Amino acid sequence: MTASPIEAELGREVALRRTFAIISHPDAGKTTLTEKLLLFGGAIQLAGTVKARKSARHATSDWMEVEKQRGISVTSSVMQFDYAGHTINLLDTPGHEDFSEDTYRVLTAVDAAVMVIDAAKGVEAQTIKLLEVCRMRNTPIITFVNKLDREVQEPLLLLEEIESVLKIQCAPVTWPIGMGKRFRGVYHLLENRLMRFAAGQERVGTDTERIEGVDNPRLDALFPDETVSLRADVDLLRGASDPFTLEQFHAGTQTPVFFGSGINNFGVQEILQALVDWAPPPQPRDAGVRMVEPAEPAFTGFVFKIQANMDPRHRDRIAFLRVCSGRYSPGMKVQHTRLGREMKIANALTFMANERVASEGAVAGDIIGIHNHGQLHIGDTLTEGEALSYKGIPYFSAELFRMARARDPFKAKQLAKGLQELGEEGAIQVFESATGQTLLGAVGPLQFEIVAHRLQTEYQVDAVYDAADIHTARWVTFPDDNTRKRFEKEQALRMSQDVDGNPVFLASSSYNLMVTRERWPEVGFHATREHG
Ligand code: G4P
């Protein structure tokens, strides 16, 4: 079948999209790399030091008050910029492990990820978890080994560690010469040239000295001590390491590895180039009843994140929607498939590095922000009429529980409203127990603090959070209505509903969960739930 002119044009635009996230353990250098990618992409003019940026952070990519107080990245954000004729959508993810749920959802909206490894610390706990999530969707990973300007681990050992711990084959693309004070640069194994390291915050790519060929006498003249071992390394790598193949990279089984120093803008441009040259454009997506091609003319997309207070001057909530096919155009009418109702997207937003602007149009791979008054939940699908529902946006069962009540009983309504909204946003999980109590479930303890803070500042509710005798929650599914009724009757005290009205079993202990499971083999107990 030949594509219509509309599809052909969409296909051309989609092919130029690259949508990715950066994943790392906190402190490995994700924020620094983000900033430097924006600098190289021309999206910001001056990177400054990370410290300076961190203190002014709320002004650029992070908005929340809590963030300012704690100096950690709580919310994810989206940044679009152009590079080498491509439109790059960089989705930021919170680094703190308490917000990993949010990160997981962001990862469902990307087509590739850049993994940052601190070369001194190697593979760390959070990296392992995040990579597991990437693996669920076989997301292609580009690896950036950072901080070579410090005394770090031997690069070969690092590769071995990545391969054995993360179970992904490494294909080194650049190779470092020296480290710490003697870090000389990286040798590009595919292009056969050395890029000489020079420290500096503001240098942008083109002034890096390049020396062609590993046998170039200039290398001996410049680095008499290191050149011999560089040649030996290059020989070894060419003989023993796995050559980079696009096919394996796209399958998520092999990662191209780059070395550098984010803070010194070194090795950053190669990452951008790899994204443009190798990372896949938007791919077909599973929408339940069928796969949807990105260049199909009808608009579709799904909400992967809801964020409040992006603009401190207005109390607003934005639903972030990843476009999966067709084209968004201002004022278009779409079908909200969960509610089975039409809605108009009046003025969607596009997020640039420093500002948000009215979106003039968006195609697959792009992210638009939709002003949300509660009608959009995480996981919702919007289409131009077809009843589709995008799959795979995870909700994880909470590990920590508290019961919430307003200190002032007259504020109970405000509390319920606040929790409903924060629950829809995914800031916390909210359950209504069969006995009428409101329960909060979190994956990390910091989530409770943030919710308490936001309830106070945004909803003017001072709430009390009592300990709850709950060990874990499981979404339950039933083979038939009769089983559901019998189960709900027997387990009335342990039953609740999540914000979307799904039944949830609240186990008092792992023993309680085990026994209930054994008693009810026909009931499904699920630790994760897909939205929608
Ligand atoms: P994150 O978002 O992954 O948490 O990391 P971030 O970029 O904030 O970087 C963490 C620290 O690592 C920062 O130090 C940053 O300057 C430093 N860093 C990032 N890239 C490099 C690099 O290439 N070389 C070296 N030597 N350091 C790098 P900081 O803001 O001073 O914080 P801290 O060191 O006081 O914690």
C-alpha cells in the first residue's frame, strides 16, 4: 500500500524526531549532562556551573517549592530543541528514588535512553532499577561514562561491570586516554581520531582538537606516556570487544558506550550525534486493539504525567501527552476514550528549555502539555474517534501507608479534594477503604512529606497522618461477579478503591497476603497495574 501525501509528510517529520530520557543514579551527573546537551543544542546560551544553576533551579526546569527546599529533582519536565536538522525531545526524570514511579512512567513515553554512569562509582542501585524498566520495553540505551576528569575505575573493568550487572552488551565507541589529572581525551574507535580533552565549562564542541589516526606521530609527541597503552587498548578493543550494530542497539541488547566529562562539556556532542544518527525515531505502539503507526494521519496520544504548579504564578495542572500518531493542531477536538466523550484541546503547550509556548503543531514523538481540570488521568488515551487505549503505563503497588485526616474537621472536604487531585497526578496513591477511611500509599517516604507540604500550601489543609496497619496493596481481579461479591464480603475490612475506582486488597502482612491468595486461587493479585 502506498502512503497518502499526508502520511508521507508525517513520515518525513516523524523520522526527524528523537525522544529520550536520561537515567542515572543520583549524583552521577544527569543534571549536568542535561544542561550541556541543551547548550550544545543551542537551547540555552550559558550553562554556568551546576552549582549556580542548582541554586536558581526553580527558574529553569524545576518549579516546585519542595524542590527548592531539598535541592533534588522532584518533578520531571520536558525540553524540546533542534539539533542537526532533528527535533529532540528530552524528558527529564527525577533522580531521587522516592520518585521512581514518576520516572518509570516517563520511560514509557521515550524511544531511547541515555544512561549516565559515574566512572568512579560504577553501576549503582538506581541505575539497575531504571535499566530493568527500560528492558520491559527493550528501550535502546546509549551509555555515557562520566567524570573521567577524576580518578576513576579502569574503563575495561567498568565495561565488565556494566555487562555483568546490567546484562547488556557494551560496544565502546569512544575510549578514554588517561583519567583524572592525566585525562587526555577520548579516541573515537569508529572515526579513528582522538578528541583532545581541555577543561572548560563554556567550550562548545568545535574547538576540540582532533588528531586523526592512532598511529599519528602527534600523539607520541603530545602524550609520550599514554600513547603506547592507547594503541594497545585500541588493538585489544578492535579484536575482543563486540562491534556496534544498530540492530542490537535497537533491540536493547547492546549499548554504545561513550566516555567523557559532562562538567567539562567533553564527550557531550558525541551523545547528541549518536541520538541523531542511531537512536530510533518514534515506533509503532500497542494501543490494545491494534498497533498504531506513527505516520498514521489520525491523531492519537497518551498521558504519561500530570504536573501541578509548573507556573508558580498560577495554580495549574498540566497533563503531559505523548503524541503517538497524526498531528496535533490548535483547537482540535479529540475523543477521551476512557470517559467516552469528546473534548477540545484549546491551547496545548510545547516545552522548550526555558519557557513554555503555545504549541503550533506536534507529531509522533512530541510531547504536548494540556491544561487539565481533572478530566485527564495518567494513562488516558486521546484519539480522533477510534476506541484505542495505549498500554504499558505502570502503576506500582505502594510499600508505605498512612491514614490521612484533616486536623480541622471542617476541612475534610478540602482534604478529599486535594488528595483526589494529588492522586490523579500520581504524586501519591490514594485509596478509599470500604470503611470510609482515606489511605495514602507511597513508594518512598519523601512522597508523604511532599503531599503534606502541598496540601498545606495549595489546599490550606493541615492534615494528620496516622500509621496504618497495612503491609502492602494488591490490585485484585475476579473471574466473575459472584466471586467478586463473595471476596468483597469476606474481606470487607481489607478492601479499598484507588482513584480510578479499581478494587484494591490491603494486606496487613506478607503472611496475610499469602494466606488470602491461597484461600482465593481464582482471584488475581497484582503488584502493578497498567493505567487506562
Ligand atoms: P545528578 O543530576 O545525576 O544528581 O548529578 P549532577 O549533574 O547534579 O552532578 C552531581 C555532581 O557531580 C555535581 O557536583 C556535579 O558538578 C558533578 N559532576 C557532574 N559531571 C561531572 C564531571 O564530568 N566531572 C566532575 N569532576 N564532576 C562532575 P556539585 O554540584 O558540586 O555537587 P556536590 O559535588 O557538592 O555534590
